[in-house]
Amino acid sequence: MNKPLVILEKMSTGYFSETVLKEVDLEIFPDDFIGVIGPNGGGKTTLIKAILGLQRLFSGKISFPRGRPNTGYLPQASQIDRGFPITVKELVSAGLKSSNPLFPHLSPKQRRKLNAMLEEAGLAGLAGKPIGELSGGQLQKALLCRALIDDPQLLILDEPNTHVDKQFEQELYGWLGALNKKMAIMLVSHDIGTISPIVKTIACVNGTLHYHPSNQLSEEVLKVYNCPVDVIAHGPIPHRVLKSHHHD
């Protein structure tokens, strides 16, 4: 039986006395690739924090039928202090949960794994550089390596294509497609047109969560979900821009 990794049941949460998300239901399975869309302030990052165990619940529950999954997390670029004195190699190795942060010593096996991951990401030549000297795409690659180095069962990415060029974006989505063969992925994005070809399902988050078991959302369907969009065609590639959401 294909048990979910994570189950959210009637989950409500927020900050202080303000409810940001209300009665959210969601199941995340081992082979899922969920695109999470919604307006700024709608609760996308709050949803992620709840799944990561960083957010107090007001009501409802989050359960883990297989035990709490090993989870890799790539935060928004704006949350990263580029002035922090840490090298690329140190940043990536911080994702090894078995390493001792007070006495950072990698085993030979961990060192081989680290070097192989940096090589695969094209960062081997930058291993000793401070993260402040990296481009936006290079930093995102390093952060993704950190999220992946401990072999997660669930990978959560919060708007990973912000402040990066199109070449990196294409590399990232190709990488994620391959990774989805061995882990579940939640990808938060403001651009459904970009992510819809690679995700399997879509969750629209705005005060609550509306789940659609497909990567194709028509404007009519999103209106039913209170998640209207404009569809603007440029050649064969549709670009969809999220409007403001208004819930009664």
C-alpha cells in the first residue's frame, strides 16, 4: 500500500492570534511533485514551515504514517545572509545531519559524497570560495546541494528561481525532474506557467489550500478554487500571471 509521507488534516495555523491558513487538508506521497502557487501573503511559506515543524498549529494535525521523513529544504534567496563567513563546501556539508556542528569533521565517505555532489552541480572549482562571491544561480545550486546531501525523502523549495538567470532555471527544473524519481518534491512558485510542465499536481494556497490532481489548470477551474489567473500566450509556451485572490 502506498502510504503518504505527510498528512495534513484540518490544519489551521498563523502568527500570534492571526490565522494565516485555515483547515488545510493535504496528503504528500513518496512520488509526488506538487507545485504550490498563490499570492504573496497567502500562506505558502507558512504551509512549508508547518510541514517542517517550525510553525505552531492552532487546530488540526500533521501526521507522518511512515515516520517523520528526512526533509531537505531550500529557502528563499532573501533569507540567506550572503555576508556570513562560510565557504561553499562548508555550506553544503552543513546539510549532513550526522556531522557535529561544533567539531565539523567529515568521514571519508561523507567527503567523497560532498565532492561528488559539488562536481555534479558544477561547483567543484568554487568549493573554497565564500558564498558572498557567488552569483545568484551558483548560490542556489549550493543551497540545493545542502538540501540534497543527506538523501531526503521530501524536498521542499521556496521560490528557487528568484534572482537567477534562465539558464540556471532550465538546469534546475531538469535536475528536479530527475530527483522526483527518488523523492517527493514541493515547489513553491509565483509562476504557474513556468512550473506547470514539470510538476504533477498543483496546490493553490490563499488562506486555505485548494488541491488539483493535475498540472493543467484552466482559468475556469482556478476561479472555482478562488485562484483566478490571466492566461497570456507567447508562441507555444503559455505564461500565466496570478491575480489578487479574494475569498468571501
